[in-house]
Amino acid sequence: MPLTPEQEWTLVACGLVAHADGVLKEGECDQVLAMIDERLSPADQDHWIALVSSREALNAHLEELPPILPLFHEPLLERAWAMALADGEVDEAELEVVERVASLVGADPKDLASWRDAWTATAATLAEHKASFAALLIHCDGTIDDAESIRFQALLKQMPVPEERRREFARMLKKPPSLDHVGARLAALPRDQRVEILRAIAPLVSASQREAVGRDFFLQLAAQAGLDPAAATKILDV
């Protein structure tokens, strides 16, 4: 099934944000593809991986995209902003890409400014979820390995929150939060946020000396989050 214009805009916008710093980092292509809910066929996935891997190809495709309805401006730009926030902060080049996309679709600059504030606040809340589930994953086997601690700290550094908040999250490594109905908490979030959390904590699985335990815990979370086993395994194996 072909992608909708809104989905194509999302992939192109997020791809250009990923390229904004001049380098497409490892894993960023998968992050871009994760910004749409549609499962791509192998052929379509290969096509979009090739497209997202090239800034020039993305810019050329951007010129060919049909306009989208104003109804879709906010969700499109929200995903582009989430891509910009993925490394903890938005730099000038990423902001310029988001503003360029907003201009091309005809979004009001005042709306964009208001939305950005709201999205950044949501990202801070999402950061707490990531830290909570990461701590639970680390503790699921009853031990804390050095590699797990290092990756947990690296995850915190990418979060768009003040340093004081990061220190609060860091304390979860010693004392994880007590969450009743862990899977239900995750399932209650929007799908794109569920996927984002799982992608954030996935690297912690291979950091454990008891990887099988963490892998089982992760796959259980993914199932409760509504992801099929193949998609969850793909996130783990990136």
C-alpha cells in the first residue's frame, strides 16, 4: 500500500532533520522510518532507506510532494521536532529545517512557536518514562553491570531536561521507581511514544551480562505496548 502524502512528508521532514548536522548517524535512518505507523513492505523499506540516506535525494523529493491539509500540519511538525530533540537539544540547523518545512506546508509561524513549547514539555515528560523503564529493565535481572550504568548515563545525557532533573533520573539506577501495572502504563501512551521509549531502552539489553533476561523483559514490554514480535526484535537487533 502506498504511503499517504502526510506519511511521505513525515519521512522527508524527519530525514532532513537527521541530516541537519551534516552527518546521518548510525540508527538515525531507523528512527526516521519509525516516525510513521505504517509497516513498509521490504521493497518500500529499501526505497525509503536509500532516500533517507541521501540529503540531496530528500531535497529533490521534497520539491515533488503534494500539499497536505492544515489538519496535518501539527502532527507532521511534531514528529520533525521529536527527531530534532532525539539527541537532547535542538541546534540552529535543525530548527531551520523544521521552520523550512513549516513554511512549505503553510503553517503559521506563531502556531509553530506555540506548538514547539508544548512539544518540548511533552518530551520532558517522555524523558521521565524513558528513565523509569530503563531503570526497570536494568534491575529486572537483579544486578547492575558497569556497561548498563554507562549506557544509562548516556541515555540521560540525550534527554531535553535541566541538569537537576537528570540527577533525579540518575538516582533511579540505585532505586528504580515502583510502577504498578508497568505494561499498562506503557500501553496508555500514544503509539509513537511507546515506540520511542522502546527504542531508547533497547541498547541496555545487550549491555547486561544476563542479556536473555533483559531481552525477555523487553519483549514482554513490547507486546504490552502493542508491537508485534518481529517489530520488537528488529528494534533490539538494530
